[in-house]
Amino acid sequence: MIRLLSSLLLVALASGLDQPSFNPSSRVVNGEDAEPYSWPWQALLEYKASGGWSFICGGTLIGRSWVMTAAHCVVSGGTYRVVLGEYDNSVTEGPEQTIIVEKAIVHPNYNNNNVAKGYDIALLKLTECAELTDEVQLACLPPADYIPPHEMKCYVTGWGRLSTGGKLPNKLQQGLLPVVDYEHCSQRDWWGSTVKETMVCAGGDTVSSCNGDSGGPLNCPGVNCEWQVDGIVSFGSALGCNYPKKPSVFTRVSAYIPWIEEITGIDFS
């Protein structure tokens, strides 16, 4: 499916339905088309360039006027907008809501020159509130400090590249990724010290995130809801989007719940 910028490949691609539809017995290879609007908190992030608006990253709607994404997806002084209720971005289907970003708030400890340090999270304040519909819903976030267990089956979703250096899809993709716990992911021949305990590893050498998925959600079975967003696509291997012992790495959302609540004023408990 789709994978992203890493501390090594760090350039964001400049270029109520609660449950997704899937066959649990099928093998997911490089993702598949998601059922339309089955991930209604998924956001598409665009930036304004001289030629108009261009897709850059994914995001998650966490409040009617707040979208969560990766810090490496935004730069100071940039002009951004989000598209909610999107599925096939090559056509206008009707449910889309396009809202300008008023301001982007990057975690103060984030270092764009060292994404592996962590803190790869940003909050986008929208100029107007999203209208909640069947196709546009708020995400459920995990309890503070919650850690997804090893081999939990989660879904990464986005419009990123279908393979290393490959094409971008029009339709939202989903890929089934098993969580790889810190004990395994931090082994020397895996990610080693690059991965931190404030991150989540998921996937392997068959399904992964890729360039353009950055900032999008890792959707896992929820503690207090059917699905919760446990991760934000952060980085992957410079060797390729599907590489052995280099699972996709996500910012662990539960590590930042207090900061998210402080910035948004929303109580996620």
C-alpha cells in the first residue's frame, strides 16, 4: 500500500460508518480499495503552490475544527486545506467538505532534521467547523499511554504510493498491518535505537505505508469504541516501502493525549 518519509526519506509527498469492509480470510498485499467512507475520520491534506492546490499528506478529524497529522507534513508559513468526506479524489462525489487551515500547531519538541527523535505530530485548526455526516465523523482516540499489543491487527489508510516509487491511487486505500511491539521493533537488525517507545511499529515486508500516507491514521480495534486511531504515519525505510524487518513507524497517539487536549481544549477521556 503506502509508505512514507522517514528520518532517512523525509520529504512529505509534494507532489456513522464505524467498520471497514474486508474479508478477514484474505491476504492483503500492498493494500486494497477501502469501502467508500468506511473510515469517515480520514482527512486529505493539500498545500497551496503556484499551480494551485496539491495533495501532500493524510490526517485524522479529531474535533469539528481540528485535524491531527504528522509534523513533517507542514512547514511554517505554508497555506493548507483539508478535504473531509473524500474517497475517490479524481472526481467530485458529493460528500466532500473542503476547509482551509487557519493555523498549524507543531509539537514544540519536534525536530525536522531528526524525525527519529519523535514528536512527529501536528494539530491543524480549521477556519470553520466540519459538518458531521455519515461520511464525515470524529475519530476515537486511545486512552493516555495505551500501547497496542503485539500482533494486534490494525489498518493504515491513505492515498499514498501503491509501491516504492509507484503511482498514487485515486481511491482511498487500506492495508492490514499487525502491530510489532517495541521489544521486537527495537532489535538491532530491525529499527534499533531509531524507534522510540513513543512510536508504534506495524506491518512488515508485504503491506506498509508509503510516500503520501504520512500524517494519516493507524486504525486499531478500540478500547472504548469499535475503532480508535493509535498511530500517525511517520516514517519508513529509505530502502523501500516494503522492506524486511523495517515495519512502518507511527507516532503513538496515546503518548500525546495531554498535549492534544491542552491545544484543542477537548477532553478525550
